[in-house]
Amino acid sequence: MEGPGQDGEQNMDQEKFLPIANIGRIMKDALPKDKEAKIAKDARETVQECVSDFISFITSEACEKCMNDKRRTINGNDLIYAMR
């Protein structure tokens, strides 16, 4: 049985992630079409978490550039700069 508040914490964690169905679809599309490979649930969840961390990191770097440039809106060039 779960302790108090654990259910709410799990829901808050899931809110910051992309939908697992979308992650699974992207992963499946990357596999060869002639193979019947399956993707484990823990693999989808791991990629889901990694994608969230990557987006957070890139956004943070782009935001820092905006602040240094005295702007308030992140644009595509800021994201490209952050990835470099």
C-alpha cells in the first residue's frame, strides 16, 4: 500500500513528461519496418524521462542567453545556440 501523498507526487512527475504513447510511437517508427521488435515499458519510460531532462536543459540554456541579451522570448536561434 502506498503512503500518504505518493499518488499525488507521481501525478505531478507525469505532468512534466511527454505522453508515453507518443514516445512509444516515435521509438517504434525508428525501428526497421521488416522486423517485429517490441519495446519494453521500462525502455519507453526511460526515454520519456531523458527527453524531459533534455528539453529542460536546452530550454534553460536558451533562457540564459535571452537574459544575457536582455530579451524575454526564446526563439529558434536561442535553442540552436543552446544545443551547440
